[in-house]
Amino acid sequence: MPLTHFLALIALVILAAGLTLWLAVWSGIPLAALLFATLSASLILTWTRVGR
């Protein structure tokens, strides 16, 4: 992967994370609920990968 594509990918991931946090704060979702959802999704994805 060329360096420019890699840097653009990193920039897009950071932008998406920032947008997600901004939308969560703007809509009034508690940060603890967002943290719990993120942790749950991470655990579910980990368990589905380990099972293979």
C-alpha cells in the first residue's frame, strides 16, 4: 500500500472517530453508554474470531 493511501486511511479513521464522538455528545448519549457499546462490540468480535 502506498504511503499516501496509508496516511489517508489513518486520517479517515481519525475523522470517523471524531464524528462519532461528536454525534454521540450532540444527541445526548451518555459517554458511559457509548463506552459500553464499544466494549461489547469488541468482545463479540473477539469471541467470534477465537471460535474459528
